Amino acid sequence: MGSFQVFAVSFAFISVAVGIFGTFDDVLRTAGPVGIWLWAIVAIGQTFVALVIAQFAARIPLTGSSYQWASRLANPAIGWWFGLLSFCYLGIGVVAVDNALASQALMPLLGMEPNEQTARWITLAILLVQAVLTIVSTRVVGLINGTAVGVEVVIVILLVILLPIAIAMNGTGSFSNLTSRGTAVADADYFKVGGGLMLAMLMGLSTLVGFDAAANVAEEAKDPFRSVPRAIVGSVIAAGVLGLLFLIALTVAIPDVERITLSDSPVAEILHDQFGPTMKAVMMAAVTFAFFACGMVVMATAARLVYAMSRDGRFPASRLMSQVHPRTQTPIPATILVFVGGVLLMLALPGEALLQLITASTILPILSYGVTVILYLAVRKKLDKKIGAFDLGAFEIPVAVIALVWLIGALFVLVTPAAAWVPVLIVVGLLLTGGLYFLYLLTFDRAVLEIEPSAASPVTS
């Protein structure tokens, strides 16, 4: 993978269009249109986190990112828990993205009425297609992601330009929307801890994550000491700026705040109101493609993590999961596992349980980033510096401290709402379940948690 393809992996994982399409309705209902401004705060905070992650990526460019960093700089047992956090997030993330693709993008594009069961069957089909393409070749994934990034950037920029023009021509929309609380104006708990305004941060917190995905393809990247860190930081900055511009244009373009707030697909309805059905269909098709690429890169990232842990003998069925097909040079068993896991979640969980599980996936990356920053502060002196590699220099401590303070605040935002107790319990349950396998390793295969492999065989394409 070249520099742009590596950048595309992180940017496609974040996917501005995917995040906004999937959560804009929640912002309107909880905080009103004015809630979009919290996106900027999240973008700044996550940029500091990305800078710390980039420091690690520039020193240990191995598939598995934080799992590898903790294993080699702390100890393999601690690294295993880092891997578990990442696996839980990525495994759920595939389902979250693809289910949103079905319900928020593809079904509106095809003119289908909202239906949970239909969305589930479409999600299963999408999972299958993504698994096949991910297995075929890393280059195929890179090509689709690169194309999707180009399409998404063009579409977002076009919307930022065209929406104001449409507003001027149609006479609909209003700049006053940018300061409006909309239907949330009567919420007595609006400014309280866990209240409506605070909940608006969930859009940024659930979208501006996954920028470390580039680190998970480090062994497949050219000049990873520089290309991977740049992709990590650059993807957050690009997504933060483009996302804010898109949100401002989208919010100003709302013709009727109350009607749009009550819509199941508010972004699609705004596009229909401003551009009509034909232009809306074109935009929705592009966004659907971006959704698809995002889901595929999440699947590929999850498969690489499974492979990395299995290569070290620390994942169930490690011998099978560490296999790389000699022709495609991709971890086929690991990819199939991620696919099967997604299918089981879609088939087994009722609607409310699936929603709560997806909500839990917002907590996991913030928690993972938090412990990664703590790890960096603890082991930074062990990191070898490579000439020409990304380096924060004298700013590393201030940046890391700011990142940690931000993540503690972000975690507080995620766990304090009254509705958060179920997702929190799900996260605890996932960690306890994983802990059972950890105890198995301690009892029957302790050596894999004590000895770090001296070398790694890279996954190539």
C-alpha cells in the first residue's frame, strides 16, 4: 500500500458521511441543530489522541497496533487485554456500520420503507460481499477504499458548495438553525450531566474513531515509519474539518426543523427537499458506497487483529486463525471468523439488544485509546527513535497529557447518561467473557503470555 492507500484505510474507517448519516437524527432529537458545534470539540480532542497513537505507530509498525505495542513494551499479558478491547470494538463495529448502511443509506436510496427485519437481511448480504472482497486481496480493499475516499471527499465538498446555492434558489433553510435547540427546547435536563446537549457529543465520539486502522496494515504499507503516522493524524484532521463544514451546510439547509427531526432519515430528507429526487439519488448512491467501504475496512482491520493475536498463539484456534492463503496472501480464516460473528449477532439479537450492543461499541474505542495513552506515558522511554520517522519531540508529554485528560472527559460523557448503563454492562460482560479465555491461557498455556515472539511474519498482498 502506498501513502494514499494507507491514509484511505483510516479515513474510510472514520468516514464522515457514514458517521453523520448514522447519528444526525440523534443530535436533532437530543440537542437540536445547535448540537453540531460539539463536533469541533471532539475533533480537537481526538487529534491529540491521534498524535500519541502516531508516536507508537512510528516505532512499532506491526499488524495489531495497540496489542503489539503493549505486548512488546509492557508485557504480553497486558498486550492481550489491549487486543481484547480492540477485537470487541471491531467485531461489533462491522455490524454497526453495515446495519446503518442498510437502514440509513441503501433502503432510502431504493425507496424502501423502514423495516428492521429487511435491514437485517440486507446487512447479512453486505457482510458476505465484504468478506469475499476482503479475502480476495488487500489491494482490492485498498482500491475500493481509495476510490471511496475520493468519492466521499468530492461529495462532501459538493454538498458544502451546493447546499447554500440550493437554499438561495429555493428560499428554504435558515442560518438561525445553527443556534436553534429545535424540539429539545423544552427539555428541562438539557444542560445537566447526561442531558441533551452532552448527548450531542456522541456523533463526534462515534465517528472520529478508528483512525488507528492504518496501524493495522503497517506490515502491508510502504515506508510505514512515516506513511502510517501521517495517515493516522491526517485522517482525523481531514475528517474533522470536512465533517464540520458538512454539518454547517446541512443544518442551515433544514427547511423545517420539527419535521426533519421526526424523520427516520433526516439527511436523506434534507437532500430531497433541497435538490429533488434525482440529485438526492446520486448523493445517496455515493454515500452508500462510502458506507460499504467503511464496513469493509472495519472487517479487514478486525481480521488483521485476529491474525496478529493468533500468530502469537493468543487467540482461540490460533493455528487456524494465523493461516495466510499462499495465493491471495490474506488471512482467510480470520476474515471468515469476523464474518460469522457478524452473522450471529444479526440473527441472534432482538432489535433493542442489537441497538444497545452497537451503542456499547462507542465506549470501547475511547476506553482503548485511554489505556493506550497511559501505556505511552509509562513506556515512552523504551521507544527507539528512527531517523526520519514521525516524532513529536519536546511536545510529546504535553500532547499525551492533554489527550489523556480529553479521553477521561469523553468517557465520562459516554457513561453518565441514564441510558448508558446497559451498554456499560455489555462492555463489562464482554471483558469478563474474554477474561475466561485469559484464565485458560494462564492455566494451560502460560508460556504464550510470558514470551514475546522475536519476529513477525508480515501479511502481504
